[in-house]
Amino acid sequence: MKYLIPFLLVSTSALSQENSACTTASNLHNFLTQKYGEKPFVKMKDGNNRQLVMYVNPTTGSWTVIITSGEMSCGVSAGRDFSPVDPERFKVEPNKEPS
């Protein structure tokens, strides 16, 4: 199973690049926050030191996962109906962003 996840990330990342979903990290961040109202929710690094970020709009439930390597970021996947498994665990105080 631990080998399947990197394969899926590489496969979906390559697919995103074919669809021109790649741009600078700041451009992609601005696009997701301005067009979809999504904010960074989770950040993590993979075994190749690439950063993955999940953006979420808690009001609409839309979400996007991006992968960043160097200055370039690519959309990996996006969807709708986001909800945490344990909402209390992820509760954010008003006027505060997740850290």
C-alpha cells in the first residue's frame, strides 16, 4: 500500500500537467482563494520533498489538492462535498485561519 500512494500522486500530477493545471505557486493560490473561496487546510511533504496542500471552502464544500515542486504547482485533484470525519477536531475559532 505504501507504494501505491506515491504512484497515484505521480500519475495524477502528470495528468494535471497534461491539462495545463500547472502554474506558479502564488498564481494557483490566488486562483483558488479568489475564484473558489478555498483556503489552505492541510499541508504535508511527500518522500520527494514536494509539498502537497489541500485547499477547502468550508461553506460550499469544494476542495482542491495541489502539489508544489520548486516554483511550480499543479492541481492533483479537486471535488466537492468536503467534510472532516471529526468536525470538532477541526473546529477553527472565528477570525482565525488554520495554522
